[in-house]
Amino acid sequence: MKTKILVVDDETDLELLIKQKFRRKIREQAYEFVFATNGEEALARIDEHPDTDIILSDINMPVMDGLTLLTRTHSEHPAMKTVIVSAYGDLGNLRTAMNRGAFDFVVKPVDFADLEVTIEKTADQVRQLRETLRAIQENNILKMYVDETVLNFMTRPDFENRLLASETVEATVVFLDICGFTALAEKLNPTDVVSLLNTYFDLIVKEVIAQGGHVDKFMGDAVMGVFRGEHHLDRAIDAALSARAALKNSETPLPQGFDYRPEVSIGVNTGEVVSGNIGSASLKRLDYTVIGDVVNMSQRLQSAAKAGQIIISEAVYERVKESFHCQFVGEVTLKNKALPVKIYEVVE
């Protein structure tokens, strides 16, 4: 990997000397040198070469001295590292340079063998720093695609040994489907569809997170939320009620000529689910999710719900009837269920 080095010094013969001493490194494209004669010119060179790795700077220069330049680069370009190369090697200048962010200090006349060692050491530090910054950026991007619950699971010490392991847990699964959105999407242009759907999803997700749940996945215009831990069923229903209210009160403007009020149909079910990574280890494509009859039943309850309804099974009703106002809806035949199922609506 090529190391780009900015040399800042007003000595006219230094550029030629650098090119001679490091001709092999330049020829092998291990080093690339850029030159400036003062701090102000150096800042212009950095603008031209933002991928600069190392700055080799003198202290005593016209227009802008090396210590002033160091202050600027340390604050504005933290991934670049500066090595002071100066005849002013007294303790005062050394301490000032280090306090302003210098990585190292080389005293003139320059020992080029020592300078090469210093460059290599500095380049390693720059690479490590940039890898860390890149990892932080990638992690922040990853958080936009992967729920925090999954990230916490991935940080377990034994994560790699448990890629395809699973566990049985008690959980509540909620499916929230935005009603009538498919028909609306057929009439809107794609940009408006994505923008509107993301706005509605954001309202729903905020309520899921507020009640300690996590979003397992987005499916078309539906959201699957999972709640675990203490009082997970009550928290899931509270989230469903809040999400319904948030969409009902939404004042998101629509393109001219469209009249649409967002509503959700919601299914809630609770019980034992299998939690773990589902997918192919060979393909290195896995989803951390929950599966089981509880999940299937929740989705089918949502399918049976009308716009604005929160539908639960009779078993769930028996567990929450003292905490929530519910009313009997009737018996329905759900997909892949042999017998009719009694369902209830959570009113408030």
C-alpha cells in the first residue's frame, strides 16, 4: 500500500535530497512525496491531496510556521500524522510539538535511515487509525440495517461457535400491516412511495422501541416486532395501541390529488418461539429471527384483522382481559388451521 507523504520545509535542496535518498521506495511506489515550502502552502497541498498519510514538517518557516500548521492539521485532519523534522531539538520545542499533536520528532541534520524507520512506524499508526475509523463508520451503517438486539447477540464471546445454534424463549410477536398502501403505491411514483412508506414505518418503529421491543424485519408494507423479557405481552399490546394512534394522527402530506389516511391491521400472539440464526452458513447469509407456530399465528391474526383492528386469540385474551378492554369478534378459519379460532379485538 502506497504511503503519501507531504514534506513541508523552506530548504530548497531538501526536495532533491528526499527524492535521492528514497528513490527505491518511490520507484517501487511504496512512497509518494508531495512538497510545500511553508504551512500555508501545505494546507493547499492537503486540499489537493486529501489522502495524505504523513506530514514531515519543519518548525521555522515563513508565512506559517510548523507548529501553527500542526495545530491546524491535528484538528482538521486527525487521520494524518505529523512528524516534526527540525534543527530546533530543544525540550521546549519538543514538548510544544507533542502537546499540539505531533506523532514523533526527528532532529536535523537528518539521519535518513532513522527517518525511514520513523516513516514506517508512523504509516502503521495511520493505517490502524483509518481502519478503526472505517470500522466505526461501517458499524454505524450496520446499525441502520441490523437491530441492536442482533448486534448484542453478535458480540457474545461464543458467537462464531453458535452460528446455527438456537434457543427456545417466551416472546410476543406483533405483525403490523399498513392498510391500503399497496393500492396507493400503484398510483404514486416510486420516490414518493419509498418516502411515504419510510415515514409510516418510522412512526411504528418508534412505538415498538419505546416499549422495549425490536423490529425483526420489514416485509413489504408490514412490520414484524418481537418482545421478550418481563411483561412482554403487555408491552407488545401497548406498542400496538400506540402505533395505531400514531398513524391515525399522522399529518404526513400526500402529493396533490391523493387522499389517504394510514391505518394498520395488527395481529398479536404470544408463547414459545425458537430464536436463532436461520440461513446458510456456507453462503454466509443468515437472519437472526424467531420462528414457530406463535409467529405464524400472529401473522394470520393480522390477516384476519380489518383496518384499525388489533386482533388476538382467545388464549391471549384470557391473559390480558383484566389489563385491556377487549371485545369478542367471532370465529374465523385461519390458513392452515383445521378448526375455527375465536378471536378478540383489543379496543384500548
